[in-house]
Amino acid sequence: MKKLLLFFLILQLTSISAQVENYNLFPSMAPSHLLDDKLEDISFAFGLRVLESDYNGPLIRLRRANDNSEMDFFCRDDDKVDIEAINTWRNGANVFVTRWYDQSGLGRDAFQTTTFRQPRFIPDATQPYWAGDGNDVLIVPENFQNLTESGKNGSVLGIFYATDRSQIPFGVISGGERWLVHINWNNEQCYFDPGYCCNNPRSFINNLPTHPTNPGSLNAWDQYSFVRRDNPSNTNVDKVILRLKGVQKANGNFPNNQSCNLTFNFGLGSAISNSFNTPSQGSTTRFAEIIMYKVGLQDDQIDAIEQNQITFWNL
């Protein structure tokens, strides 16, 4: 009997030991996130979810309108920003974005210290977002030349909600010299001008999803990609590519010798129009995520990011 009890005791200890050993293996297996193997040549990465497994900082900093107090907010278990914590803290008050934290590791947080320029944050549990009122802008504090290939090639992929307005959701501009997009212009066209205005083709019709002949994503959440890159088959022209939810909508030529020489900071919610960070043609476009690279990504790289964004945000 004693031998039998000893056998069961040894068996139980062995089982517990094995469980502990197995448990200790898992913390080293970090969950896979969008940017875990996609940080090369990145310019910035902003999201209302965790984008990189080693990032453990806050996602966003908000200002409460009724007393102007500010607080950082982190992610919850599903990787999205903690809406429950935000709602508890704001207690019914409107909240505004003072800082959107850069998860690229480069420390290029987008910020706004002037209260009337701060975009409003909407704590929707399913699709959290922020949006400007046409006068708002978040500033990415980096020389634009460093965010692109010296004002030339670059890639932006993000989750946006298109609205109709004479607006610029992000970029830089000074007259015809510009690196920016319109999601959408008031003619329901989505435009991309990566260098100057106005080289065609550079746009696509972004109508209501129910449009009978030309459906798009007006007044709807969707994934957008904007890329300017070298054209290996013709060194005299670059390629300008616009994509919607993984589908190419435009692919045009752009003179290789044309670059945007502006040295301003980069605007989100509006284009920056001078070195004093003045917003130009502010937008009502909604933002949930925006990632920029200083190079023109290739198709397989674009597709990997797009599919992750589409899947996570259930588009």
C-alpha cells in the first residue's frame, strides 16, 4: 500500500512539474502583431490597437473637456484601446486627442497642445476613432524629407472613414508642391498627390458602397493604401498606386525627377502648410490606424499589411 501511495505521489509531482515547465515556455512566445517583422524602413505607426508585440506603452492620450485634465490609455485584452477605462474616466464628458503614440520605436508621437486644434475622440467599443472638425490637426514632429525617400517614394496604409469635403486627411502642402491624399474630395474622388499637383491618373471614384455601377466606401470604414515607388521597367517614371481593401483602384506613372522638397512636419487630420505647423484644408475623415514607410513597398509587403488590417478591424 505504501509503495502504491509513493507511486501516485511521484506521478503527481511529475505531472505538476511538467505543467509548470510547459507554462513557463509560453511567456517567451509573444503574440503575433502587425509590425512584429515589418519595422524596416518605417516612418511612424499609429493605431487604436497594439501594432507591435514589444510595445507596452499607452496608445493614446486624451483631454477631458469639462476640466482639461489629461490621461494616457492603454490596450485591453483584445489589443484595442481600453474604451471601458476611457468611459469611466470621462464620465460623459467629451474627450479630445492630445497625443497619439508612435509604436514604431522611433518616438514620433503625433501631438497637439492647442486645445481648439485637438480632434475629438469617439469611444466606440467596436470601432474607436478620432476625427477633426475641419480645423484640427495632429503634428508628427519630423522633417517630411525623413518620412519619405527625400520627398519622393513612400507608403501609407490605414483604416479610414471617408467623408465628402474639400479636405486633406494627412500630408504636407505648399501651393502645387505636396505629398498628401484626399479621402474624399467633394466630388467623391479619392486622390493621391505624392510630389506635386496634378499628375494623372491619381484618383478613383469612391462612391457609396451601394452605388450601382461604381461602388466605393463613402461614409464607411475601409482599408486604404497609397504607394509611390520606383518602376524597375522604366527609370524615368515612378508608379503611383491607390488601393482600397486590397483591390488596386489606380496605378499611374509619375515623373521620376519630381520630388516634394518641403521640410515641414507631417499633419494628421490636415496637411501642414508651413513650418509653423498651420493646418490646410482640415478634414472630417475618421482615423483608426495609419502606418507610413519611407520607401515604396512591394506588392507582397502591401498585401500582408492590408490583410492584417482588414481582418483585425473586421472589414
